[in-house]
Amino acid sequence: MANAICKLLQTLPPNYPIENLFINGVNLASPSVTAFVHVDEKTGLAYFINGDSSLVVDCSRIDGIDWA
């Protein structure tokens, strides 16, 4: 977990609002991902709120985030 986005996510508080999440150029957030929850530094997994459930992604694969 060494990329700049992973490092940035580590600095954010829980439930930080987002609008769009891009992985390999594909917008995964639309329409229901609304907030970043946390990133696990040991595993490199980033957790997001996705409606009533959660979305877990490898933070090193995130291309970009559009903030709310």
C-alpha cells in the first residue's frame, strides 16, 4: 500500500463524503457510494459506504476520487 491515494485515505476521518470512486477508469461510486469509511494499513483494503452495505477495494487500484 504505497500509492499516493492510499496515503491520502489514511489521513481522512471516518465517513468522509465522496461522490465518485474510479478504479481502472471506471466510476464505481455512481449512484450509491457516498462515503469513505477507513483503510486498513496492513491489508491495503479501503472501505466505503455503499447504500445499506459496504464496498471494499484494494486502495492501490483506485485511480481517483471525486469529493462531495
